[in-house]
Amino acid sequence: MQYRINQKNGTELSVLGYGCMRFSRKAGAINQEKAEQEMYRAMQEGVNYFDTAYIYTGSEACLGRFVRKYTCRDKIYIATKLPHYLIRKPEDAERYFQEELDRLQTDYIDYYLMHMLNDPESWRRLCTLGIDKWIQDKKEKGIIRNIGFSFHGGTVKFKELVDIYDWDFCQIQFNYMDEHAQAGIDGLDYAHERGLPVIIMEPLRGGRLVNHLPAAAQEAFRNAEVQRTPADWALRWVWDHEQVNVVLSGMNDLQQVEENCRVASEALPGQLTEADHRMFSEVLKAINEGIKVGCTGCGYCQPCPRGIDIPNCFTMYNNSYTDGYVHALREYMMSTTLRKDRTNASLCVECGLCESHCPQSLPIRAELKNVVKRFETPVYRVIAKGAGIFMKY
């Protein structure tokens, strides 16, 4: 296993982190014995970063039982997340936090995240409830060792969040399909330049870059100079970036654990060759054949007077054709709608300012209407209405 230094505190984090969201289940419940075998194998191979969250059903408790059984609390770093979107009064943060400590059977959290903190407005709302003072108190007592946030949204909002508080780390989605989507490479560089450690989630796009590749993409991998699995290639692409500290993988099979640990022991920044990058271009070309809007995510259309995150809307729209509708709809809801200040496509008033700035000369107003037709269905509107009522409190 290789390790990269946390530039904020000097600790060594394994380049491979264990994502605890996708444990195998049996009769609806997490298969504890199987999960423990897989986590123990990963720990034997040197993995020392384990990531979970309050809303991952059964996950925190599973990890807590594992840590207690193997008496390994001092050997690993635990990361979990506060469901800030459920906080309505100052004492809520403490209540959720204590519940998490109980589940994890620990008295401190190494890496604590604001879960799905997608815009500065949500952070400001939390600060009116005293979250910043609450965090400061927990850090002074050593109960929270590092504070950060996980992010689903566009580059502009990500950069604003990076600068709004003295964070210790952050977590973003990043893979060879999303180099210019969500926070993207620009966001990764921005955080790294400011000395902010970056944890990567979804390096395999929830398995999309392993199990659902088009035939032409699979052929490009087979024709590579070196024979590797799609998962191996995808992980190496992420680890090729020296700005990355930890890459999370939701492993739920011993074979996955062993393969990922092997790759984590080999992959180095800057190791990919020109031939490798050409291969990835061919793979992306095959994947992107289903793309509907040729948005490059440059952000020249931003800021929108109505607050629409135009690049992100187009990314989710394209993903609904290349990555599956249900997954893309979920991402669209999370990144544009389940938030205090929405950034979804139907906010458009067709002022046209965005089109005057677009270097690709895209018909943005017309394409935003297509996004609305694709995503903002009657079911979406019901969920959005309920979320709107909820977010007011």
C-alpha cells in the first residue's frame, strides 16, 4: 500500500480508502460477517481510511462492530458525515453526532464531513445555528480531529465553498468521465493549490466504468499496450493526479479488495503514458456517443442571473443517456434541487445572457428546456415541493 501525506496535519493516509456505503446485504440487512472479512483483508493490506455516513443504513454500526471486534481503533482513520440538511435547531448537530459516536463505538471522529454541502448558502444557514462554534468546540476537545465537506455540484460553487471556511479536507467525485464535471479538475487543482487535502469518491462511477461500458470502449481497453481490467485502468487514472490524497472504493467482494489494493501499491502520479492517454480518449469517445449537449463545462455562461448551474444541468442531462436515467435523476436532484437555493433548469427566464458568452455557441435556452422535459417530471415536482417545505426550516 502507498500513502500520501495529508498536507494539513502531516499524517499518512492510504491512497485507497474503504467506502462503506455498498456493503453486501442479506435479507435487507448488511451481511456483517462478509463485510468484516473484506474490511479486515483491506486493513491487512494497509488501508487505513474508512468512510461512512449517518444516512448509509446500517453502515456506521457495521463499521463500529468491526472496529470493536478487531480492536483496531488506533490503526485506522474513521470518516463519517453529519446530515446537515436535517438540522433545524442548534441542538440537532449534537444529537446526530452523539448517535454516530454510539454507532461507531468510539469517542472521537478523525474526519468529519458536512454531507452533501453543495452551496455556500447552506453553510451560512448552518452558521446561523452555531455550527461553526460547535465545530470549534469539538476540535478543541479533540472529539473531531478534521472537519470537511462532501460535494455534489458545479465548479463555481465548489470554489466558493473552499474559500468560505478554514476546512481541513474535502471530498469530491472525480474519474475519467467527470474530469470536467462537478468540481472537476479545476476544482481539484483549486483545492490542492490552497493546501486542502482531497478525498475522491466514485472513481468507478458506481461501477459504471466497469460493468456498463459500450463495446467500443471495451475494445479500446483490449487494444492497450498493457492488459488491465477496466477497474484497474480507472483507478490508475485517478491516482495519476498528485493532487489526490485518498481514493474511496465501495468494495464488497474479496476479489475487489485484493485487486484494488494491488493497484494502490503500484500506481504513481504521472505514470500514465501518452499511449495510455490516447486510449482513454478512445474510451471516452465511445462512452460519449450518447451525449446530447456538447457542453465542455468551461463555465463561461456563469453566473446565471437566476442562479442556474448550467454546466451541471447539462452534465446530468448527458449522463442520463450515457450513465442511466435513474442515477442521473438522483444526481440532478441532489446537486440542483435538494438545497436551500436551487440551481435547476426550470428557473430559466430565457434572458439569453448565457448564450452571448458561450464559446461553443450552444443554444443554451433550448437545451435547458430539454433538461426540464427530461428531469422535471410530475414525480420530480412532488419531491421538490416536499423538499422545499423541508428546507425552509
